[in-house]
Amino acid sequence: MDRQVDVLTAQGKPVADVVPAIGMIEVTYYRWRNGYSCLKGDQVIRLKELEADIKYARSNNQRR
């Protein structure tokens, strides 16, 4: 995702015009970039798995 934006901005297109092309709004893109752009693809997948595990554990703890 970040790579697509990098390529298009290198071609001279402003971020505000590029980000909607990848299906995001500008604010979401900047939040994503600040939080996750340093991660590789497999790291992002693992992070999402861990977040899902935590969410599942919290929902089970609330039921008790």
C-alpha cells in the first residue's frame, strides 16, 4: 500500500490525489503510515492475529 503511494508521488502526484486511488482517505493513510509502515507484510499479518486473539480473550473474560 505504502509502496503504491510512494511510486505515484514520485511521479509528481500529490498525496491527496493518490490516497483515494488506493481506497483510503488521507487521514487514515497518515495514521497507517505512522503506525505500521515500518512493518513487513508477514509482521502485519501476525499483528492482526495477535489483536484478534486479544479481542477473543477479552470477550471470554467479560462473559465470566
